[in-house]
Amino acid sequence: MKTYRPEKARFDTRLTKEQKLFFERAAAVGGYRSLSDFVISTVEERAQQIISESESIINSQRDCAIFFDAVFNPGQPNNDLVLAIQKYNKLLAE
């Protein structure tokens, strides 16, 4: 049986000595196995937040445009709506 192994890529960065010590301390306090695990987990979480917020804003803007377009440019009523209005007006006249 073959096991799935995701393709790996490398990411290198330069830190000051103080940053590295600070991040290592946070990783240890947070219970992470290594500095790499801490960095990957933290960056992945923040990236997901940023993308979700961006998509939410885009969706909100799109929904707003659709709503106002429907309010200011209503389509013609279909036959069912015309019949419903006629029935309603007939009920009010009785």
C-alpha cells in the first residue's frame, strides 16, 4: 500500500538573533515541536484569516451590488406575480 507524501518546498528567511530567540521562546511556550512547526502553523493560520477577510469583503461588495441593482432596476413581473396581484386586489375589493 502506497502512502501519500505531499510535495515539499523550501522557504528560507533571515532573522536577527533577537527575533530567532524570541520566536524560539514562543514556540517552546506554545508547545510546538520546533521553531519550524511554530512558524508554519502561525503563518498558515494568519494567511487563512487574511484570505477569509478578503473573500468576505469581495462577497459583501458583490452582494451589495446585486441587491441595489435589483432595487433600482427591477425586472418585469412574471405571470405568477401578476396573477397574485390580481387575486390580492380582488380580495381587497370584496
